[in-house]
Amino acid sequence: MNKKQKKSLLRIIISLILLIIISIVFHLTDEKIGKLPTYADKLIHIGLYLIPYLIVGLKVLIKSAKNIAHGNVFDENFLMSIATIGAFALGEYREAAAVMIFYQIGELFENIAVNKSRTAITSLVKLRPDYANIEKEGELEKVDPEDVKIGDEIVVLAGEKIPLDGIVTEGESFIDTAALTGESVPRRVVAGDEILSGCINEQSVLKIKVTKEFGESTVSKILNMVENASTNKSRQESFITRFAKVYTPLVVLAAVIVAFVPPLILKQSFATWIGRALIFLVISCPCALVISVPLSFFGGIGAASNMGILIKGSNYLEAMAKVKTVVFDKTGTLTKGVFAVSEIVPGENMTEDKLLELAAYAEYYSNHPIAVSIKEAYSKTGNAINKENIKNSNEIAGKGIELELNNGNIVYVGNTKLLDDIGVQNNLKLEQNYGTIIYVADKLNCLGYITISDEIKPTSASAIERLNTQGIDDTVMLTGDRREAAEAVAGKLGIGRVYSELLPADKLDNLETIITDKKSENDDAMVCFVGDGINDAPSLIRADVGVAMGALGQDAAIEAADIVLMDDNPVKLATVNFIGKKTLRIVYENIVFALGVKLLAMVLGVLGIAGMWFAVFADVGVSVIAILNSMRMLKYHE
């Protein structure tokens, strides 16, 4: 509980004690007070009951007046002000003070709940590094992480936060990644390993070469996402906001009608019906709806963040709950994205070593994982690429590379589409069905091929299985890989549909078709796309919900996505879908419960069956119950 909440609690306790004491005093001295003139009796009652009322209610009255001055008349502060002032005017002094006290109890409870939910999300702010260590003349100097440049070397001592993304250049240690990924098991890092900011170095000193400035670092982007998480409202939240703006003036108008129309028609006392109108106003306050709906989404986002899932707004959590189709990229999403040469098949008059050499030279300028794997395989033969032998290298988007060597030879390295373009027939028999095939050819013949294998993530199959059990049985894979390799992966994972050998632009076209078909069946059905690469960014933006792999994913993909899985675990996709559904279920429970109780209580209030104390329960009691129900999301964990 923060200082503001403690002060509020103290005011409530003081007001409640004073109210009880004043009520007892008036009860015990009723006969003596009764001998005073009527106006003096009223003044004493009003004066004493105003003390506890103003201790807790003065801020409400001031806020209501300020809102009215700014044109925002119809809110809960206005309803409470007019209802309690009216109660004083009717001589219901004790009830007026009690209504304000219990209203403030509900407000306090609400603030505590909201702060608890926000804390679950903003606990990630603890990731923010305070400093970075730079070694100067043998001494460590603490500097602002924002002052560190790309290429600088920083030193991270045991127990310190890693302030910037980089590559370990010296040292070996275990790092705690729990704050980023929700994974409790420390990860071992050695020289050459990539390391992300926001983790904690647990054991020994690490030297790290910085690869990203602070503003572009993982921790900085996470903090940005967290700070903006509440800006994107869900449809339910937007509906409640619009509902409250219409609902509040309508109930005020209804209260005016209750106060003046029945006594004129039935020729009854105005005081009786004005009292019922005030009770009606207290009951009608929409606090339970206005707070419990966003609180439910805060709880869902908080629960997800504790498990390494970053959701950029409650609208995306709501959309995730309604997903009926999940479209996956393959490499780096369902597979590890760690490629290795698994097979070299030379053609006639070609050796394995020469075929690998030609492929390595062609891929010299590329940083694609497949290119890196070919170059690594070539370096393991003990040879090195001599850049001087390369005259020209031209990348053909989505197909491969055209390489011109200084000896005049031209070599093509790529997929079957590249072979088709240059008019070369592939007469080689494929030995493996699983893996990416890279062909090597000259202008006349296919010289051979190299198979690059990418291991399936161990959790991919269980992710698809869980999605199926949660009602998402339409799973699709889009990949640029060849048909045989793509179908082999899909078969192992249980994915329903596969679109293979796609160019980057084809992915978006296929996704567009999937979305159009799904919307034609059910306009409310959402389509989710999951990817990790730069070429996935357009699809992540186009999908109803874009989900990016955060640990190994490209920056463009992470920024384009609506949800980020920080540990690259596909199972977390099923987790966030479940959290979304559970959150929506709680939201609907609160809406039905709050409106149901309030409508019943309003009818009873108008009929004179429900009094002011019942009105307090219908407002504060319903709010507290709805808030408690919303807070269940914070307790969720796997």
C-alpha cells in the first residue's frame, strides 16, 4: 500500500469511528436533543455528521465541481455528490455520511487492486539498468548506458544487470533470464554467445562487445512496450467507456422522473419520492463496470508478462481470445533457426569440397542463417574465402545468388526457381526429404546441391496440440522452403495446411487470402500470424494478431508484432490464447453480474423496498465483488 492509499485508509478509519461515536451519542441523548428547537436540532445533526462526511468526501465534492467546470458532468463523483447532498437535505444525515464512507472504501479497494495489476506489468521496469561498466586504464568506470556506443566493450560483474545487448568476448557464466522470458533455469554463456540486456549475470565477470545502442536494446524496447500497454483499449473497454457516457445521464434523467412524476400523478409526498430517487442514483453508479473491465485486462496482461509474454494492449489480448486460425512461419518459429550442412551431393565431374567452396564464395556477403551455415561448414575444411577471387555477387530476391569469379566463371546458388530462371534442368536425385536444398549450377548444368537442416523446436508439437484442444484446429504454415521439407515438418507437428516455396511477397498474399476466407465464414473470427524474421513484418502487421519470437527474432518483427514471446517458445502461444479467453470470461461475468444486481436494486429502490443501506451494497458491494473476481487473473500461472 502506497502513501496515498495509507492516507485514504486513515481518513476512512477516522470517519468511520466518528460516525459510530456520533450515532451512539445521538442514540443515548435522543430525549435531551429532542427538547431543543427543531432548527437547532437539525443544525447539531448536520454539523456533527458533516465532520466524518467531509473528511472522506471533500475530495469527491471538489473533483465533481472541477469536472462540471470542464463540462464532464455525469460521472460517479457527480452521482455520489448529488445523492449524499440530497440525503442531507432530506434529513438522512447518518445515511449520507455512511454512503460516502463506504463509497470511499470501495474506491480504496479499487485503487489497491489497480495498483496491484499495474505492478504485475510494470515490475519489468526493474529491468532498467542504472549503469554500465567501461574499463579505463585498468579501472572500471560507471557510465550511463545511453552513453555507450556500438562496438564498445563493457564489463558486467557477478550479480549485475546486463545493461546492453552484445556478444560475449571474454568470460564464462550463468545468466538469469527470468525477467525477460519467465524461465527460471539460468542459461550458460561463453565467449561468442549473443547476450540480451535485462538479464542478470549470476557467477563471474563477463566482457561484452555492444551490438546495439541503449535505445535499440532489448530492455529499452520492453520498457517501451510496458509503458504503452494500457494505451490500446480492448473493444470491451471501449464499449464500457461509451456505455458509461450514455448510461450516466440517462440514470440522472430517470432519477429526476422518479423524484417528480409519481408524486404529481399519485398525489404523494415529494420527500418520499425524492428519497427514492436519491437511492436510485446511489445504486446506479457504474463503478463496478468502469473499473472491473480494465482491471480484468490489466490482470491478464500482468499474468502474461510474468511468464515472459509481452502484450502491447488489451485489445490484442481480446483479439487473441477470439483467434480461430493460426498461421506460422517455419524457420525460427517452429524450428530453432540454427542451420547446419547435413548433406553435400555433387553432380558429375564435381567433388564435395569444390561444391561447398563455390557455395561459400556465393554466400560471402550474406548474413542469412543458411549462408552462415555454409560458410561455417567451409571454414571447418581448413580453407578460407579469398575475397579477391570474387569479381561480382548479385542477390536475386527470393531465389538465390549469381556469383561471378575473377576467372570468368559464373555460378548460381539458390533454389529451384533460380534453376528455372536460368533454364538449367535438375537431374539429381534428392536423398533427403527433410531440409532446405541449396542448388549450385553454372549456365549449363546443375553441379550439385547442399542440404541445410534446421531442427524442430521440442515444444512445437505440443504447442499445436494445445491450440487444437483450445478450439483452434485451423493451423497453417507458410514457408519459402521446398514442398517436401515443408510437408515433412508439418506432418511431424500436426499442422493442417502448408504453403511452400513462397517468395517474401507470397507470404503476405497467402495470409490475405486466409484472412478473407475466414472472415467470409465468421466476421468475428480472428487470424493470428506468428513469425520472427524481417520478411515476416508485413504479415505481422496485416494479421488480426501478430505474434513475434522475441529472443532470436529480428527487431522489425518484434516492433511490428502485437504480442512478443520472449523465450521463443511456441507453447506460450497457447498460453496467451488461454489467458485471453479466461480474461474475457471474467469480463462477461462482471458485466452480467453488475448490471443484473443494479437493475434489480434500482427497481426495488423505486418501489420503496430498498433503502439507502441496500443502495450502498448495490454500489460498493457489487464493485468489490467484481474487483475480487477480476483479480483472479493475477493469480494465474502455469
